[in-house]
Amino acid sequence: PSASGGKVDLGLKEALNVGIKNTIAYLGKNDGYFANAAVKILLPEKIRKLEPALRGIGYGPQIDEFTLSMNRAAEKAAPMAADIFSTAITEMSFDDANRILRGGNTAATDYLKRKTYNKLLEQFKPAVRNTMSEYNVSRQYEAINGQIKTLPLVGQAVNLDINNYVSSKALDGLFAVLAREETNIRTNPKARVTDLLKEVFK
């Protein structure tokens, strides 16, 4: 890219803002997570191992409902990441922007992930907790755990922080889609929707 330094800085930030807006619009709607195999939140691994046994005792519908509710909670919470991303982009230094622009196709996403993941997780958890209560996620998890205790050879509940699980999986999905958006802006001229992006990413 041959744009001047200030334009590089602004252009990269604009690219990220466009990417984040697209990512949140894509994920923060009905079926944004649930209908997308790349980011769909699956059963926690410990429960997944027991899924055949649970389905065998007729608990399939509850498992399906639990999976759907985790994804619905993530879809509802996704837009709440916007402010944290926005702050991280504003705080990005001129040198960071230059380095990122010359980096690989997901350099900006990788930078944001390093800078914001833990902060996002902490601020995402209360949002996810609220949306999980709307969809009874914790209650469904407890009910499944109750059934797990009755399974022969298992006899004990799965110990898991379900709020942390859904929050971290929701964030992983956000970063996966953002990486795809960034790659698109870098490699596809049609994705450069503003004059500044056209200039910086030519």
C-alpha cells in the first residue's frame, strides 16, 4: 500500500470498523450462530461424549433445545462487543496500524484478539448471562446434568462454567467472522466500500 502514513492509520481503522459492523450484523441476528457451521456453538465436549447415552434414554429434544438456546444467547449478546472493539481501534497506535497493514490477511484481527480478548470476555460474560437467562440456558444445562448423574458408569455431574463456555465460544465466532471480513477487504476490491479503503488497500 502506498497511501501516506495518516491515511494508512485511518484506512486500517475504517477497514476494521467496516469489518466489525459486518461481523456483528452477520452474527447478531436470528440463526447468525446457529445456522453457521463454522461458528455454531456445540455441546461442551464433556457432554458431547455422553450425548449418545443421553439420546438413548430419550433426552435428545432437551439436548437440541440446550444447543439452540446457547446459540440464541450468543446471537443476542454479539452486538454488545461493538463498544469494546471500537475503543481498541481508537487506541491503536500509528505504528501498530502500519505494521498491521503490511501483515498477513488477518493481521488486524489477530492484533485485536490479542488486545481485547480478555477484556471482551469479562465484559461479555454479564451480557451473555442476561441473554442466557432469557433462554433458560443454565436451567437446561442443570437438567441435562441431572440426567448425566443417572447414567450408568458416569454417576457424576459435569463441572463446567456454562457462562464462561458460551461467552468464549461466542467470542471465538466473532473473531472467526471478523478474520473472514478482513481477508475479504484485503483481497476483494468489491469489499472496499469507501474511497479511503480503495486508496489504502489497492
